[in-house]
Amino acid sequence: MIRKIECVCVFTRDIAASATFYASLGLQQAWRIDRPGANGQVSLIGLKFPDATGCELVLSDNADVPLTEIELLCDDVRATYAELAGRDGISWIREPFATESGHVAVMEAPDGNVFVLVGA
């Protein structure tokens, strides 16, 4: 069902300054996505750590989501959603939807923590 932490996505008001800062710590930009947002362009930058076996750090300047997100990789987001949808205590913030790289769903776990499911 859940394979690993894919990334931790952090909000930043100045994505260029943040990218420069994390590069100074040894992270390298692996990818960038620019897309239209409700209040203009939104950017996401994926940063890899020197130990490439770990998860990524993703920077986001999406002011509509000014928080830290933990993204969990699953083989099939829609199947995982279907399996978890009936469980007590899980609240779905966003049901599965398509993205540039697959599907995403957002849930609040029974303990109140929010997780983003990502994958195919």
C-alpha cells in the first residue's frame, strides 16, 4: 500500500532564495514545475540530497498551501484511497485527482496529521 516517504514539501515565500540556501547545504535541483495557480504562477522545485536513496525536499511557493506536506508514495493512489476510504477516523481532504506525474489524494489520519498520497 504505502511504500515510503516520497518527499517533504515545504512552503516558501521566496522560492529562488530558498533554492539557493538549500543548494548551499549540498542539495541539487532535480526538477521544477511551474503551473498556473489561483493567484498567479505557482512553482515547485524538487531537491535531491547527496544520498540519493532518501526522499526529496520539495520547495513550493503556493500561498494557498502555506504548510509542510509529507508525501507518501503508493503504487496506486486510487486503489489505496478505495482501501482506506471506509476506515474510521480518516478524513479525506482531497479525493484522488490527476497530476503531471500520476495521481494525488490528501487525507487526515485519525491522529490529526495530514498526508499526501502520491503515485500512479
